Amino acid sequence: MEYLRDCLRTLTLNARDWLAPDDAYLSYYDIRLTREDVDCIRHDWLTDNAIAFWQEFLEREKLDKYPQARIVLLRPSMAFMLLRTQDPLSLKTALPDFKDTTHIFLPVNDCRQVDVAEGGSHWSLLLVSVTDGVAFHYDSMYPSNLHEAKLVAHKFSALLGKPLKFINLDDSPQQENSMDCGVYVCLLMQHLLISKLLRAHANDKVSMSMRGKEVDASGGRKEMLRLIEAKRKEGERRRSRSHSPFAHGSHAKSKSPPRIGEENELVKKEDVKREDIKREDIKREA
């Protein structure tokens, strides 16, 4: 069994090595992860796309279980556009409708060059409580992004048409190197979303303090990689079970990445139907 695990691990590593940095590694709903995105999660500064993937995962597999929640996880690209625009209201049609929203998460980047892809050198997290009129800032290398976070909060205030009180959480966990800021953003976002907001009752007062919260950045990277590999394998498995009339030869030769998305729902339903048929057959044989 251990030998088989080693073989599978080797095949996975080899599959990644065959890809160029810009080649797609996994398509997960609206996010297309490249090999470079995955490599950066292993040992480098997280890309916009890597953070967007984590947000997509939290939305699809955590937030969707709470249909009554009105929480938005704004993607890094949209937060960056908001930071750099002169007129926040000009972005209103490009952004979600925040009419009934209670909380908004925004990854903040310190990039000041709008023409540089994946620019900047630091990530921090802004959590806007629309209900309370407060923008909470979590910076793992304080005060690196203080200026940018205040500016985003100011522009969001104009976008919402209501004042926002800016609060920097000085008890936010601090990173121990120069590369883990994006991981801190992802893990703090998950903690605040799941352990604070989603578990709270309607009239509860929720503390946004991070006092005593420890962040395991190395463990967080491993968790993200495990998730990506699991989704990749699920995508491969479902692709092998599909019966596309356009498919020729082995699915292993497909140049498209393993995909997890809305188009998988039909395959999932077929799997459930097959399992139901199997159970019925077993009952009849018994």
C-alpha cells in the first residue's frame, strides 16, 4: 500500500513538472489555477489567483451551507481596482450588489503600479462590517499596508454611501518571514468567516479580535495543496466517468485541466443514481 502511495505521489509530481508555469493545473468553478499558482503555494508569495481559489472554495463549500448569510468575499482583482480608481462609484456595475450584505472580505495589496500583473510585496485583510459601519484591518506585518487599507476603507465608504470607522487590529498574528502574508490572509479569512460570523446567532455581538489566535502558515500551505490535489483527482475521476460524444482515445491525453464546476453536477447525479440502482439490486438479491 505504501508503495502504491509513493507511485501515485511520483506521478502527481511528474504531471506538475510536465506543465509550463502558465499551464492550467486545475479549473475550479470560476478559478483556473496554473502550475505557477500551485508552486507559489508550496514555498512563495501567494498570487492573486491562489487567494481567489481559496475564496472560491470558502464560498462554494462553506458559505453555501448558510443560505441565510449575506457575506461577500471580494476577489483580489476587484479590491485592487477599488484601491486604484479615482471614482469608486464608477465600479458599481462591476461589483456585487451590496444592498443586503452584512460583511465583506477584501484582500488588500500594496501594489501601486496598475500595469504590473501580480505586483506588490504584501497582503493584508480588510473585513467590512456593513451592519456596524466598521472596517477591521488585519495586517500580519503591521504597519506595512496601513495606508492602503485606510484608502480602500475610505473608497468603500463612498461606494456604500455610509461612513465606516477604520479599526486596525493590533493583536493580529504576525508572520515570521517575508512570504507568508497571503497565507495569513487566507487562514484569517477562514477563521473569521467560519468561527466568528457563520457560527454567531443573529443578535450576537461578535468580537473581531484575534487575540490568542495562532496561525500555522506551513500547515495552511499544506492544507491548500491537499485541497488542490483532492479536487484535481476528483476532476480526473469525473472526467474518466463522463461519456462525451466528442471524446476520442484516452482521457489522459486531454490537454484541458481537471475541472470542478457546475458542469460536474450532472455527473454527480448520475453517480448517485448508479449507487441507488446498486443498492436496489442488492436488496432484491437478498
